[in-house]
Amino acid sequence: MLNINLKYTIATLLLFLIEVLIAVFAHDHFIRPYVGDFLVVILIYCFVKSFVSTPTVSTAICVLVFSYVVETLQYFRIVHYLGLDQSKIANILIGNYFTWVDILAYTLGIAFVIVIEKLRLSSYKRTSSNTVRTEEILHFFI
């Protein structure tokens, strides 16, 4: 189902801003390559969830598979074969070399998403199963 989820949209925008800041300012050997790859799958997940209401694990797995495919295309030098060697955007978006560490970063990023979403869901279930929620009490007095 297509809908706009404001929370995921805001998360997408914030993660995109962080990714841009990393790309522009982080010229190190840890933040840019590893944290950037960890965050990019979370960014893609939030982007998808901004528009479609799909199950957490299914969406996360699809994002992970997509990330693996892009990384595999890097192994086969897809940017070169498409004739986009000189395109800075293609080199940034698709990338140009395969590393197993990127695969690990993507996997850890998606594992993080699943854990956070499951914690968020269990917290929501605990809160909504109470007869009177804290929000309702506060709303009553405000």
C-alpha cells in the first residue's frame, strides 16, 4: 500500500544529510567507508518505508539484497562497462570496487534496523496493551 509515513520520511532526510556531510567532510579511513555504508542501507530502508507499508523483515531483506547486488556490480566494474567512468555521480552512487567489508557493513546496518524496529514494535505493543497509556493521562491534564 502506498502511503506517506512522516517519521520514515524525516529519518530519510536526516540520514541523507548525514551521508552528504560524511561524503563532503569525512576523508578518513573509518567514518566514510564503514559508517557511510552502515548508514546507507538504513537510509534506503527508511526511504522505502516512507512510501510503502511493508513488513519490517521483508523490507530489510530486500534492501540488503539490493545492496549486495550493487556491490556485486562493483566487482564486475559495471560503471566502466556502462561507459560512465568519468561520471562522478555514477561513481558515487554505484561505486567502483567491491569489498567484503562493505558487505559486512550493509549486513550490520540491516541487522541494526531489524533490532530497532522489533524493539520499537514491542514497546508499542506494551504501551498499547495497558488500559490507560501515559500519553492519554498527559493529554487529559493538558
